[in-house]
Amino acid sequence: MIDYLNNRWDNWVYIWIMRIIVFILLFLGNIKIEMLALTVILMLITDIVFTSYKYYKYKNEMEEKKNILNSLDKTYYVHELLSRPKNEEAAIYYDIMKLANRDMIGEIAKVRNEHNDFRELIEEWIHEMKTPITSINLSVGEGENIELIEEVKRLNDILELCLTAIRIGDLQRDYHLDTINTADLVHGIIMEEKQMIRSKDIHFKVKVSLNSKYKSDFKWSRFIIYQIIINAIKYSDYGGVVEITEFRNEYSYAIAIKNYGKGIPKSELPRIFEKGFTGSKIERKSASGLGLYLVKQTADKMNISIKVDSIENEYTEFMVVFPQESQPFNSVS
């Protein structure tokens, strides 16, 4: 109420100056004091009633506008839901805001179209790059020129990360709920990476039931598990062990991936999901710093929790926790 009155103080000053002049003229005209007092009282009552009514109306309008503003995901559309004020000065500001918003929406649409065109160009380029890589893989037999195979595999993984980085913005539209067999998923990844596993003589202990299943998007959940398993292989000692274990309760299903070896320094644990972060270990310097960053971005969008525990030079364990609800976010169709 105080703010409402302060915003209109000049109107009240003008009204009461005019009233004081009228009172003086009435007093000089020998009007009885009782009549003047009664007039003042009636004016005060009228002011209180009228101001209360106007304030109540003003407050309701402000609440309605706040509710509209809070209900919008994109606030630059707010002018479409607000009616044009009857007050001429306010109407001018409304028109200015509407014109500014129209221009801004046009610029946003332009930038979005340019972004989509660029994204399509990059996707096409990545697919073009993958074609000769596939040809090289087919031309090199298993066990032949292992170094070349590893470099080609590394290049293919980088292209896949780039493709994921481009598509992650549309994850919700690309989301399809699947029933996923955990054992099939894990063993598929192990078979895909058998060359790296053999070169480091890594042993897997998979403690997952053959019939274990969970609900999620196969492609995106596989990306998360794949990246973590790849890291577990990379940063295990030669001849090391990678353990994959499942946990289930009433509310969630979890897959734990644990490797023994380098570990992560305690000071670096809070930063492992940062974009471009590779850590201080020498063997991590060749990493892109994108894998775990994209894993975290994907997990957050899918309401998947990732917990990390590590002791340097001993072990690192990632726990991927999938929600039990069938649809992790409301906007997926």
C-alpha cells in the first residue's frame, strides 16, 4: 500500500492543495466550522474507500501479471498474454516493449536457424568422416597393425563424442523409453572394446543377472555406461580388474563400475565432470575432457544420478543410478 501511494503522491498533493484553497474560501465566506469539519470527514472517508478500491484492483492486476510471468518458460512471449493498457503513457511503453520483443524474437529465430544449419553441416561432415574410417577397419584384419586399429578407433570415438555433443540439446525429443537388458548391454560394450581389453590384459568381473532389466532410452543410457567403462579400461593398470555390479531397490536401479589402478586425486574429484578437464595425471593429458562432461550433461537431462568414489592409486568407482519411474522427465513425448 505504501509503494502504491508513493507512486501517486503528486496526484494527492494536487488534490489536497485544491481542497485547502476551497476550505479557505468557504471559511472566508462565513461557513460554520461544523460544516467544514463534516466536509473534511466526508472527504477523508471518500478518499479511504476510493483508494482502497483502487489499491485492491491494482493488487489483483499485479498478481495476475506475476502469475502469467511465472508460468512462462520463455518470458519474451509475455507481451502476447498482457492486454494493452488504457492509460496513454502506459500504452506507449507497452507498444515499445512489444516492438522490441518482436525484433528480439526475429533475431532468436534467425540465430536458431543458423545454428540448425551449422549443426546439420557438422553432422553431415561427421558421417562423411566415418565412411573412410569404416573402410579402413574393414581393410585391416583382426590382429594386423594393432597401432593403426587403435588410432582409427580413437578417431571414431572422437567423432562419436562430437556427434553426441551436437545432439544432446535435442535429447528430450530424441528420447525413447526402452526395456534394457543390463547383461546384454554390458557384454556388448565389452565385445566392442575387446582390442583395448586384450592389449591391457584387463579382466572383467560382471556381477549382473542375465535377466536384469531397467527402463530408459537405450542409446543414451548406453552412451553413459560406455563412456564410464572406457574410462575404467583406460585408467586400469596392466592386468587390472574392472568390476561391474548391479543394485536395485524400490525406487531405483544402479550399475556400479569399479576399476583398480590410478584412481583420482581427492582435489580433482569435484572437477571431473567439467568440460575440458583432463586432470593432472600424465596418462590423462591426451584425453579430450569431453567424455565425462557429456556423460553428466546427458545424465542430468534424463534425471539419472552419477556418484563417484575414488582413492588415488587404489580404485575409482562410478555409480549410475536410474530412476524407477517409467518417464524421467515430463516434456518427453
